[in-house]
Amino acid sequence: MKKKFTQIGVTALRGPDGSFLPAVPLYVESDRLEDLRAHDAPAAGLDDITEIFSAKFKQYIDGKRAAAV
């Protein structure tokens, strides 16, 4: 079964040299989004978004470290 995703935002990172990278859409599984809406749990939704942003920021930090070596 194919998973369905809903775009919840966009983020743009910087390269290790400080240049801007292309914007990247952020998605959450549609089933998960519907679960959050059904339970009216804004804190849980915030946790999901925080997890997505944290992963993107980790990519940025890892890239900067790799470029510094």
C-alpha cells in the first residue's frame, strides 16, 4: 500500500560554505496528520514538526563539520 503524505511547510538550508541551498518541502504522513486532527493534539503535532526540523538542521550541522575537515 502506498503511503500518502501532506506538505506541512518548507525549509531552506545553507551549504557548508554559507550559500543558500534550494528550499525543501516538509511532509508528514497523511494518516498521522489525520490522527493528530482527530485527537485535537496540537502538542503532538508540534513534536512531529520539531522532529522534522531537527533532522534537517542535523543535516546542515553534519555538512558544515564535513566541510571543515
